[in-house]
Amino acid sequence: SQTIHQWPATLVQPVGSPLSLECTVEGTSNPNLYWYRQAAGRGLQLLFYSVGIGQISSEVPQNLSASRPQDRQFILSSKKLLLSDSGFYLCAWTAGDRGEEQYFGPGTRLTVT
Amino acid sequence: AQSVSQHNHHVILSEAASLELGCNYSYGGTVNLFWYVQYPGQHLQLLLKYFSGDPLVKGIKGFEAEFIKSKFSFNLRKPSVQWSDTAEYFCAVTPNTGFQKLVFGTGTRLLVSP
């Protein structure tokens, strides 16, 4: 069966520090991968998605970037964190690109101080 | 651009009460519709989905939703809630064509008191 992992589970970082969040998927190949941010009272906002290795699409301009160095690995990064980057970050995958269910990871709670 | 509105941000019900959570979307074309649920301490998971066909769809744990195209709505219902239904519920929409990019509503926190 398929499994999605995210780490770390929680992270507290000072403003201006770098960030690296990792997401890996097991049990499937060539998944579509997504990064979302969930902020209180604002639902889930799609940040990035990827249809293959090295292929990244950004949904909103921001202080973050994403990379997909391997088929089942998706990384969210920042060179210098801002206070506004605090939030709950969710990784998700889907097997197809036409209305398939998305499967979500456990998330990373990021607090920028 | 697409958008999803969930008008109830917090709902408190007693066990056995009936539930209806509103969801309206804004999009001119054909859409796929979803309800996701996040139980305390658990992953976000799919509750039910509508792609085409019968506008009344049934999901897990006794939930159902009705797609009313003329109203751009996809309301979630359950005749009798249980304490275990306490969770946050998200409505989401994606166009029926092209790459699937879910647009989520802001969520509704449901608290069911025993």
C-alpha cells in the first residue's frame, strides 16, 4: 500500500534562517506531488505541484521554493524564513491528473520566531 | 479564478442531531467536487467525491452530499451525528479538464457534544 511521510513533524526556526521540509512517497511510481500550506481560518493553499522529476510549478509568489530530486521525493525550501512563513505544511500525492483523490501526509508545523 | 466558500466556520451539535455544512464554489465550467475531513491528530482524508452522474453521493461513515449545479453548491449532510464526527471539514473543487489542482474552502470545525 502507499504511504506518505513528512519530516520533521514540528519545527521552530528564527527569522532569516533556512528551511528544508521533506516529503517522500512509498508504494507508487511517478506520482503527482503537491505542497499546501494550511493557515488558521484560511483553509489549504496550494503552493507548488510537480508532475515529474525536476518539474515544479508554483502557484503563488512567495518566499519558498520546491524541488523534486527523485521520483518520490518532494522538498520545500527557503533561504531566509519570514514570520509570515509560519503555518502547517502538507504534502500530498495523486496517481493521476484527472480528478483522482489526493492523499495527504501528516504535515509539518512550522513556527518562525 | 476558482473559489470555494464554506459559510459555517464553527458548528456545535449534540449527538443525534442532523448536520448540514454549506459549500458553494465559483467556477464557470464543469467541476469535480470533494469533501475532506481531518480528525484530531490524523491526516486529512477523503470523505466523498462527485465527478458525474447521480448528484447525490454517499461517502464514508454515513455522510452524503448533494451537487446542485444551478446553485453551485455541494452541501454535506449527515442525519445523525456522533461524538466521533468531531473534526474539521473541507470542501474542495477542481476543474473537470486539465491538470487537477484542488481549491479548498476555509474549513468548518464541527464539535459534537456527547
